[in-house]
Amino acid sequence: MRRIAGPAVGVLDVGSFSARLVVLEPGGSPLAPALTHQTRLRLDRSLDEECRLSPDGISAISAAVAAGLEVARAHGVTEVFPLATSSVRDAANAREVVRRVARDTGVKLRFLSGRREAELTYVAARRWFGASAGPLLALDIGGGTVELSAGAGECATFARSLPLGARSVTRDWLPAEPPVRDKQVRALRKHVLEQVSDALGDVTAELTQHRVVGCSKVLRQLARLAGDRPGKTRELYPDDLRAWIPRLTAMPASRRAKLPGISRRRAQQALGGAVVAEALLTVSGGPMAICPWSTRDGLLLTLLDRRTDGAAEKQGSRPAA
């Protein structure tokens, strides 16, 4: 087993569908991490009607955290950020979950604010496209929230978060089983468009010159569905997406899961995610370029920068031999 030398950093990302460990070495990239490990979770199935995670769900989180940290330590990685995403953060018993996991594993799960998630999504987009891409508007549809961030330099100058994640809007606005009625979709479209318009309202004019970037699995899958193909420039166009919303409305989750790009785990949320994406593209003007990196990658790159800079400062402070 190869031990990782140097100031490596890791993030253990505890989400709805998995707990994923990703480790970067100095000079590394999320494209080629030094180490990865994944434990499957289905926290969406562990939420009751009051949005509380069940004891079995909490036990699954503890086991996944313990497994990820064991792999990191076996490879010599001691700095791991235990990131709990909205699946845990938004649970009604989130504090209980944190206490239980800390008791079971010795690790306290950490949350990021929606604003901080948006800022890190921007970092990921900026690193992916580079300075030559010009001003960017980065959009990320998660399970519980949507992150919006923009800027022209290394850091975002605008960052906001909205409770419009694909899982959230599906739970709150759409029936669990078909049929989904057109009026239900119209109501959701109206609500989401109003929320996004309000969030970007005071900066919409400034953002007209920004390149629109999508940074999430939801948007990657929708781009694949709406005509994008591997090997070509990945973009999502408003009209292409809009044409799919009535078709998704008419399909049960089992049929959606057979569509290009739509994973079985996210099939039930595909319609809700498409409605949110439509609103984002409508307000921002689109089209949207798809970025393979998102919040976790922005966090990894930020942690590695800090760790590498700290090591360089210590090296520079040593007296010459």
C-alpha cells in the first residue's frame, strides 16, 4: 500500500448517495487525485416525514465516516475535512447526527454555510476554466440548495444560496408517485423563477457579460439528456432543456432512469432539477458551459493551497545549512 508523502489534504464528502473521500497531493488536481474511496449511502431513504434521519441512517453515516478515515490513515493522510452536505445539515435532527457520529468515530462532522459553498464552487469553476475565461457566473444545483456565485478574479465577489435543491423541490412540490400534473409543474416553475429572479435581481445587469457555468452532477446529467455528448463541448441550452420538461413530467422515475445521462439514483429528482435549471438559464440568459468540478473540488484546492503555502513558509523560515 503506497503511503502518501508531503502535505496532502483530503475531503470526506458525506452526501445523500455516498460518502466519498478524495485526497490531493502537492501540485495535484481533482482530475487525478492521489486517493479516492467511496461508501454508498441512501440517506434519502432514511428521512421520515418530519425530515429526521433514522437511527439506521445515522449508523450508516458513522460506518461510512469510519471507513473513509481508516483508508486515509492507512495511506498516511492525517488532514481530512469531514464535510457533511445538505442531506445531513438540513435534517431536523442534524445536531443529534453530529453527536452520534462524533461518539462513534471521534470525528465531528462539519458544515459549510450556503454562501461558503457558493464561494468554493466559484473557486472550482475558476480553476477549471482559468483566468482567460473572463468573468464567470457559477451555478450549482445540489440536493438541498442552489449556489450562485460570480466574479472576475480568483475569488467570488457575489455569492448566494437558495433552498431550491433538486431533492428539496421534488419533496415539497411534486408527488412521490405519478401522475405529475401540469399545474403542479407550472406552480413549481413560477416559484423557482421568482426565487432566482429575486436572488439575482440587483446584479442581473452586471452579469450579462459573465460566462455561465454549471457545476453539479444534476446539471451534467441534464446536459447529457438535452443533447450533449461525451467528447464535445459540454453546454446546456435553455430551449433544449425546456423541451424535456413536459416529457419528464409524463414519465415515472423508472423510465427516466433509462434516459441518456439520468442515473437511477437521481431519476426521481430529474424533473425538479430540470425546472430549477430552466429558471437559472432563463434569468442568466444561458447557454451554460458544464464544469466537472464543484464545491468539494473548490474546498480541496483551497485546503491544498493553504497547506502548501504553510509548508513553504516553514521551509523558508529555517536557517540556511
